[in-house]
Amino acid sequence: MAMALRCFRHLPSLLYRSSFAVIRGLPQAPAGCPALLLAGCRQCVRGMMLTRQLATKKAKGKGQSQARVNISAALVEDIINLEETNEEMQAVVEALKEDFSRNFSVRTSPGALDHITVVTKDGKFPLNQLGQISQKSPQLLVVNMASFPESTAAATKAIRESGMNLNPEVDGTIIRVPIPKVTREHRESLAKLAKQSTNKSKESLRKVRSKSISQVKKFKNKVSEDTIWLLEKQIQQMAEDTAAEMDKLLAAKTKELLG
């Protein structure tokens, strides 16, 4: 890895910040470079698996083609773990999927109440850990709080404030939850909340991106400027791809909610 990084320090003119990588006429490989087995430092470039593919869309207002970067994670692992960055970004997506599934549905079932958080004097617990949830009819859910009767009031409050447009009724340790008719207004409200949830997820995504770029910048005095720039571009590209995935999820959920 160290030898590969030394190679980059000798390639200040290897890549111009345009839509093409200049590969011909590269300087000779420095002493100790593994690329000596081939011609010049081309192997260092290929080893990085750097590709700048022209995008189909042109840059806004400039009429220039955008370029994509694809760097081998193995060859930059001493700088940053790109696989870990990708996993963190995908974790944000999975959390958004779970949120959509749990909280934004027009079809209410016993499972819809499972993860409502109930605040008690002993801490915070999912509703399904405190009460037994069942569906008595398509229009009625019942929560039996016999195992934790002291938490009945807290559970009722959590259901009412869940944002699911529910108005629970208490009878001893039994909480009855009538399922309201799904109105157009309620559907539109859910769609609006789904968009807000997506925006919050994008904020989490930006934090992952910023953390990763900060990690890369720690090596600005150890590797070439081009290497830093390419890694920053790779991370930004990963974040943009993940945000686009979130937008697709939101579009599908909005279509489902609005019918």
C-alpha cells in the first residue's frame, strides 16, 4: 500500500480534473514501484481501478459531461475504509425502509403498534414488550396490559401521540384502539410525514459523508492532491447514489399512500 501511495506522489499530472483520465505518456515508475513489472506507472492507475465514465446528463449550466469515479477499496484502505462508509450509508437506507414499513401504512394491523415507544418510570420500552396486542376486528385493535398494569396510562398516551391518528379507549388494563376510516386527508398527512422522515434520513447521510471526507483530509500531507480529490469525489458520488435510492423509496411510498 505504501509503495502504491508513493507512486501517486510522482503523478501530479496523471489525472486532470476533467471528464478524461490522461494515461498515455506517463512518467517512469519510481524506484520500488510494483508497476515496474509493466510499463511506466500505468499499473498503479489500473490498480486503483480509476474509471471516469461519461454520464448521460450534462452538468447544469456548463454543458459538460459529468464523470464517475470507481476506486478499489482495497488499495486505499490505509486512508479510509470505503466498504465501511458504504455500509453506514446503506444502514441509513435500511432504517428509512423500516420507518416506512412501521409508521407509514394505510393498512393497520397488530404489528403496526409493536414498536410504539412507551415511556415509563423504569425507562422506554416498545409497546409489544409491555402489552399483548391483538386484532378483534378490522376496525378494532386491543392491547392487554395485564402483565404491566402500572404502565397502562403511559401506553395509552404513547398510542394517542404516535402520529397514527389513533384515539385509544381504556377499560381497566385493556386498551381498545378503534381504527379510523382512512380519509384522503389522512393519506396526504402520512405522505407529508414520509417526506419529512426522508429528509431526516438525508441529514444522517450527510453526516456519514462529512465524517468520511474528514477522514480522507487527514492524509492530505501524505498522499497526492489528486488522490485526496478522487477519494472525496468517490464519497460524494456514493452519497448521491444513496440519496437517489431514498428518493425512489419515497416516491414508491407516496404512490402507495395516495393511491
